[in-house]
Amino acid sequence: MEQVSIRRAARADAGRIAALSETLGYPATPNAISERLGRLLVRPEELVLVAERGPSQVVGWLHAAEQELLESGRRCEILGLVVDAAARGHGVGRRLVGAAETWATGRGLELMAVRSNVVRTESHAFYERLGYERTKTQHAYRKRQASPRGRGT
């Protein structure tokens, strides 16, 4: 595999980020990803990185954020990580996580956190190889809110 470099994402990466996201079952249009990147990239507590092979071929991405939880304090949580299937096993994910850990350390964050769906067994082994310990199993709940658009004040 060619040399891979890690850099901050740009809105121009939206198409490739969208394609990679779809491989894990998170379909989004490039326009939607571009809009989200526009909001995330200006927030200093958010980190979006891409792994790039050769001249501008994005083979992975990572989204992490500084969080402060009332019960446990400040930490960095990896919110998303995708590596192209053809690039897996070549250290791309490890490099992305390492860059996030370096960013977190630079912000004074001593704790890293990540959640992984129970069906993604390959990711469990990946994080454990990087020194992450499973601390709990939980259920995740979601509720879609009504759109505030179109309502009068």
C-alpha cells in the first residue's frame, strides 16, 4: 500500500466521506455531508480527519469530539471511524486513532472513549489491540423530534 497521510477534512472531501459512510450502513448524500462538515469544521471541540493515499484519494475518516459529561468530566470520544475495505489491515485506522489521541492530549484530555455496535466484532478487536478496554454494554435509544421548520412563533 502507498504512503497514507492524515489531515484535517475539508468540505471538498464530502463525496468520498459519504461513500465510505454508506459502506457501514449510514447513507448520506455528499451535500448533506458537506453541510455537516461546514458546521463541524469551525468548532474547535470537534475533529474530523481523513486518511489520504497518494494524490487526494481518501481511504478513511474519523470524527472525534471533546465532551464534558456532568458525571465524569472531560474526555475525547471517537464518534465515527471508517476505513475503506481495501485499505483495512494496513494501519490506516490505527493512524487515524493515533492522530485523534494526539489532538486530545494537546487539549489536556486524559480519557479517550469510543462506542462500537455489538455486531461490528472486527472493530472490537481493533480497539482492544490499541489498548481500549470494554467498560460496559448498553442499549441505545433514539427518538425523532418533529421538525421545528414551518412553525410560527
